[in-house]
Amino acid sequence: MSSFYSKLFAKLYDKFMVSFEEKIGKDRQRMLKNLTGNILDVGSGTGVNFAHFNTKVHVIAVEPSKPMLDKSVEKINGKNIELLNLDINDEKLHQTIKENSLDAIVSTLVLCTIQNPDLALENFKKWLKPNGKLIIIEHIHSDKKRKAIFENLLNPLWKIFAEGCNLNRHTDVLIKSKGFKPLEEHYFTIGLRIHKGIFVLDK
Ligand SMILES: C[S@@+](CC[C@H](N)C(=O)[O-])C[C@H]1O[C@@H](n2cnc3c(N)ncnc32)[C@H](O)[C@@H]1O
């Protein structure tokens, strides 16, 4: 059963994100609009990415929070988007997503929250076709010493209010340690340090 807070979080998410979206919305659009084929949107949340997918793609949107998933229904707008109320590491997903079947995996602001990002990335490796793309927009631990300490101190409280999100993960390092190579990669700071890019595997 969804908790009261999860419902509230889903209701307010898009409003919380307005100023953040003003800064990263163009990146979402640029990296998503030309994707083709079968796409997995991981932790699709309230469906912020849906507007940027073109009408020809088939998207599997996986989201474990029912209130977030319900909010995303209104953003489908007739596109070929299949919603699944599952954790990305749920064994059941392996019945739906076959090995080497995906043209792209979209992971925006979600590796900060997934309980086992290591396992998720291993699954991404299995599911992507050779030359399949991993699209990343993620906030990561600051590279500034004082800010990094502050993020470490704030993290336990932040995690409670932000539904499991962590301020101090180095997911950029993890992604590359799994063998993903950047086709493009950028770092910038908008309050939080952001890592974005398009990655491919040597398969
Ligand atoms: C900050 S929101 C990002 C939503 C969306 N991707 C975006 O870019 O706006 C993080 C989402 O990841 C989802 N999430 C958390 N753990 C997950 C998991 N293990 N598998 C899939 N999604 C997960 C949360 O429920 C939440 O909707």
C-alpha cells in the first residue's frame, strides 16, 4: 500500500522540479528525441521523459511507486508507452525484457535512488543490444571538499524526505567501471553536481 508521504511526493514532484527542469529540460529533449526502437525508461516517475520520446518508439516505463506511475498516465498522450509497476531489479522484469533486446535505456535522476545500482547496471548490460545506448542525467557527489562533507551530513535526512534519493553517490564512476564508454559526457553544477551523457558498451 502506498504511504501518505509517497502520494504527497508524487503529487508535488513536478512542482518541486520546475526550476531544475528549466536547467536540464533541454538536455532531456536533445538526448531523447532521436532515439529509435525499443526503449526502457528506468524509474520513469511522473513521466517527465515521455514528452520527449518520438511517436515511433516503443517504451517500457518501469516505476515501483504506484502514485508516481499513476501520475505519469496523463503524460502518455497516445504514445506507445507501456507502464510497469516494478522495481528495476525485480526478477519478473526478465520475463518482459529479453537479453540484447533494447536499443536504449534512459536513466534520469534514478541511479541516485535505486537500492542496488550495481545490479541495475548489470541488468542494463544484459538488456542492451550491442551498440545500444545508455542515456544518463544524474546528480552525483560534489567534487568540492566542503560541499561533499555537507552532502554527507545532510544525506540521512535528505534520503527520508526525497524518497530514498542519495546526495553522495559516484554513479559516474560506477557506470564507467561497468564498461560503459561515453559517446558524449558532461559535468556541470546547478546547486548539485550533474553528470550527463550517452554511453555504449563494448559487446
Ligand atoms: C527523482 S525520481 C526521477 C523520475 C524520472 N526519471 C525523472 O527524470 O524525473 C526517481 C524515481 O526512481 C524511482 N525508483 C526508486 N527506486 C527504483 C528502483 N529500484 N527501480 C526503478 N525505479 C526506482 C522512484 O520511485 C522515483 O520515481
